[in-house]
Amino acid sequence: MLKRLFLYPFAIALLVLATLVAGQGTKAEEPTGDPFGDELNFDDDLFGDAFDSPETTKEASWLDGFTVRLSQQLYWQVNNHSVEPRPGLRIPKQADLENNRLGLNFRYQNAFAPGWLLQFTGQARWYWKDDYEYQANNDSIATEYRINELYLQRSFDQQSLKFGRQTVVWGETVGNSVLDVINHTEFRDFTIIDIEDARLNQWMLVWDVFAADSQWSSFINLYPEFNPVAVPGSPFYANTGYNIGDYKRGSQTLFEAGTQWRKSFESSDISFMAAYLYENQLRYDYPVAGYGDALAKKNDFVLLGFSANRAIGKLLLNADLAVSLGVLPNESPFPGITVAGSGLDIEKDQLGASLGFEYAISSDQSISLGVQANKVLNESKGLTPQQTIVNEGIFGSWLVRYRNALSNGNLVISSTLQGDLAADSLFVSLGLDYSINDHWAVAGQIISTTANQQTPMVMFDADVRVGATVTYSF
Amino acid sequence: MTLFKALKFMCITALAVNLSAEELTGEAIMQTMEDTRRSTNDSSFTRLKLSSCTFGVNKGRIACGERPRVKVLESVSINHGKDNKDTKSLTITLEPPAERGIGMLTYGYDEAGRNNQTWLYLSALGRVKRIAGGDSDEETEPASIFGSEFTTEDTDTGKLAEYSFKLLEDATQSGRRVWKVESLPNAERAKKSRYSRTVHYIDQERYVVLRSEMYDKYGKEIKRVMASRVELVNDNWLARSVTMMNLVSNRLSNMAFVEIYTDLDINDAFLTQRTLTDNAYRETGLEALRAQTQ
């Protein structure tokens, strides 16, 4: 894998360039001799304006609630190669610019009255020439708008009610929890690889009841949504010859509901939860006629869960347990990867566990590991001797994240390794983020994927992606 | 980490407390400062600016070599527990825009060896997350406070039993009469500390630390704190400007107490995890505190 990285001087050059940029900044003459003697010639007029213009002299405005981020992103798949999803079937993959897009994200928060709050976050995207969305839009600039969060909150006494588009996050294990399944996700391409970035909001009513060290949190979702289908041209899009679309709910009323109780102890937090949910990833059957629209099928189940953490010095241990009752077993360990026509419509019970730790190597360096393992409890029940489920035995994934913050957090080096327990695929990412000042930031990333024919990820085998993003926030 | 309470440890004054001659030991001076810090810092609401830059020397004066990075923070703190020696504090980032809304809740304990508890709320995480910071050691730098040169070790409070103190001499600093007090960590504390020795310059009249020098295990001064703008705020002497200079990396951070109010009516429930996640509750509570300061 590492050898592959060195094959791409452009990628390395990009990171070196970012490092050089990161190293800039000190324009003043460095102290020589001993300028730090007893009579240090220092006065804090350097920061005098901190007192000359106190924040309270500013007149409050509703515009103060806005935070805006603009970002321009470029991503290339830089490796000319071919993949072999089946023996003898080779598909060439050319180096190509995949992402060339401008993004605008905004956040608005307004506590407009005591106990009331409105929060609104949204995004707009402009897809420029050579972006896969541009190509999917008949080679013209494509535009996309989306409301992320939009909720109204009322807090009173020990309670809080939030209604609108929002997220509910369960579980403790970083990035890889079996309980983090409430909101659906969109892994549209490799620029979104962390579940924290991939979660999509849903219309929900969330009711929280707070006590000193504990909290009840319940939600009801009257319009459950499912993972969106990859758009044509995106790396995750597969032309199957038939249409993969959203669930046709017709006149059916779908809903999800759940509740969680969380309590904090010294050095530890625990939670119990129960929910009625739909799997976020739809299942598909082949079209009856062999062409046209694949049949999207929902997959409802009951989830019972427990999670806990324990802090021991610099170590934080995490554990999540999930029992899924009456679920159609998963077909892919990777969210966003759709397998069509391979499922058996036999509900099973499934046990899932995520175990992990976060360790602060130093104040600047941290590493986390999360392992997710699942087991269908009654694998052969209802099957004929000729049938098997897709994931027999224990299946799941693992995730390692490393982070090193240099220059007091202005420069962050991060790395992610992700794979499945069967060792059929490996995903490696190396990132570098540099904050130039309080408004401007640049980021560079190299992503490599390796997979064999045992997994749908084989379509990304030997891919190497290089990306860069420039961000302005205000 | 009780950030702002602790920073006041570096800068806050005593009331008109004077030690008699027979009590004039390093330990007595530090204990008096610690007691005073608690009494003057309870139930406080603070707004401050944290400015950081690399520095150099320009015409014989320390000068920023770049435009300082500025963070604006609001903090709420209360004392609690046995003898009111433990602390709870909540810090919210207002600026820069990219970090707006990041909240941190810390329960600090006076008892030696008892780890503080910290929870963080990041909107990207979507939930409250416990942070296992633990202690640093003599080889590693403790955690930076919001990317500044102030660290968790610089701002840790209480736990005086983990140090021995020695009154070195009378001296003059910034035109004020000061005591120079040496602070040495005990063996257990030394394992967790970056500093093998610290020397504080304490204003004899106002009990403000005007300067501190931190030394590593090789006896090299690696950090220096300079305090200035000592003013009487809410009946307490306070250094409203505290600058931490990292003499190794040539980077400094200045903490400016733009506004500070004490003895406010702060509900215990406000210093809980609810305040991190329940934005309506948090904003209502902060508004109520701001109203108290009018």
C-alpha cells in the first residue's frame, strides 16, 4: 500500500506543498542571545485592542447567528489501472478528476426568546467542469441545495422538545458503532469517509428529560428516509442495467421511534436504549421483467442496545452492544454499498458489538480503534440446504484513526485505516489540515483502496485518490 | 480543567489579606492565594480573548511575528464539594466562526491524584463525548487550552499537597515589591509534570502573581508568564492581561479578561452535560447571566 503512494509524485508534492505552507508564518526576527533577561522588554500593548473594543459594545444583530463556510475542492483518482470484479472480467479505470466543486455551508442559530431556539444549517454545491456531477448533468454546471438541520427547540424545567430535521447519535465507539444507526447516511464519494460527515438529518420530534447525572431521550420519526442512491458518475455508482431508486412508500405510514437512558458516573457513562427502526440501506430485488426499476424493500426491526465508556488516565474504553430482532441480515459491511438481488427475505436476529478505545499518546497525538462485529443468531433457520446467507459467521469492520496536532492545532496530520474483518478490503487515508488564520484553511488528502473479489469494494481496488480543499469561514 | 479559575491562580489577587511575619512562608503565601482565589472566583462569568502568535524581538521589544490568532470565549464557573474546593466550569467558544459553539464542561477536583472529568460537545459528533486527557508526563507537553500556549498543567487548580514551596527572597517586578516563591513538585507529581521547578513573583500588597518562570528537568527556563493591567475588578485585584511565553517555540498567548463578574447567582444545573447539548437551555442561561452583569 505504501509503495503505491510513492508512485504518485503529484500526491506527495501536494502534501509537501501543504507542509511548506504550514511552516510559514514567523516573519519576525527570532530572538537571539538572551532577550529573556530579568528586564524583559515586554508590554501587552500587543493585544491592547482586546480591551479597547470589548465585545459588549457591539450591538446585537440577528445576523450574528450566522456562520458561513465556503470551500473549493478538487479530487483526482490518479491511478491508471483496471479492476477485475470477476475472474476474466477486467474493467479499465483511467486517472481522472472526480470532484471539482464549490461548497457553501451555513449555520444559523437564534435563541429568539427565553427557552426557545431556532437552528438552521444548510448547504449549496456548485459542480464545475469535470466533476462527476457536471458530467452527469450533460456537461453543464450542476447546482444542488440541501437543508441539513432545521429545528425549533423549546426547553423548560427539566425538559426539552426539538422538532424538525436533526440527528440522533447513539453509541460510544468512534466512527464504527453498531448503535449509530438512527439517521441515514450518504457516502456519495470518497470525499465523505467519516460517518460524522455522512449522517443525514431527518424530520423528528425529540423529547429529552434531564436529571443531575442522567438523561432520558426519546424520538419519533414520522417520515423515515433511506440512504440515497449514488448518482451516475460517482465512484459508488454501478450501472446494473436497471434502476436503483428510493422506496415507493405509496399510502403506507412509516415511522421510527426509540428511547435512550444515559447516566454518568465518575470516569464512566452508560446508556440503555430500545428502538423500532428501518435499516437505512434499502434492499433491492431484480425487476420482475428483468429490466426497469429494481424493487426497493424496507427492512424494519427492533433494536435493543447498551453502551458504556470508561476513562482510565489517558485511555478511554468504549463498548456498544446491539441486538437486532427480526432484521434481514446485512449484505455489505460498508454502508452505501448496495448489493442487488442477493438477499434472502428471511428475518433473523442479529447480535452486534463494537469495542474500541481512544488513547491520548500525548496532548497532541491520539489514536482510536473501533472493531464492529456482527453475528446472525439463527443463520440456517428457514433456509433450504442449498441456501446460505451472504454473511455467515462473524462479519464486520474495523477502523483506526490517528491524529497529530502540531503548531498548537494549526496543523493537523490525520490518518484513517478501515477494513472488513474478513480482510477482503483495506482503505487508507492520509490527511493534512492547516489553518492559515482564523478564516482560511487548506487541506490535502491521499486515499488508497484495496479490495479482492469477495467484496463489492473490488470496484475500487488499486484506486488512489488525491484531493485538496481550500476553505474560508466567517 | 478549570481554565479561568486557574488562570486567575496566575493573576488574581487576594483581598486585603496580610500574613503575619511568623506565617511568612512560601507555603503560607501560596495557600493564602489559593484560598483567596476560591473566594474571589466563585460563581463567576467571564468573557475573554485568547490571542496567540509567534514572537520575535523588534527594536529590543517582544513583538508578534504574525497576525495573532484570536479566540473569544465565555466561561461560567462555580465551586462545590467538600470545603467548596472542587470546581465546575463550562466554556463556550464564540470566535473564530469555524469553532463557534464548541463547548467544554470540566469538573475539577482538589483532591490529589483524583482525575478531573471533561466532556466536549462538537456538532459534528452530534453528542456529548467524554475526554480522557489523563495527566501528561515530564517528557510530553500537557494539553493545550484552545490551541494556546496555556496548558492544562498551567491551569490545574488545588492539589497544593503535591508541591513544596519555598520563599526565596524579596524582589521588585514591574515596579512592585514581590515575593519570589519557588514551587517544587513532589515525586508523584513530578512524574506527571513538565516543570521540575517554578518560581512565582507575587505582589506583596495585592497578592497578584506578576510573573512566573517554569523550568524543565535540566534547569532550563522553558516558559514564562507575565501579568499586567492589574485592576480592581468587582472588589478584587485582578491582572486582566496574562501572557504565557513559550521560550522554546517562541510562541506566546495572551489571555485578556475582557469582562469578569463574580458572585453571580448560578444554578448548579447549569454546569451539567445538558448545557452542552440543549442549546435553548444554554442560551437562556447565558442570557440570564449577562442580565445579572448589567
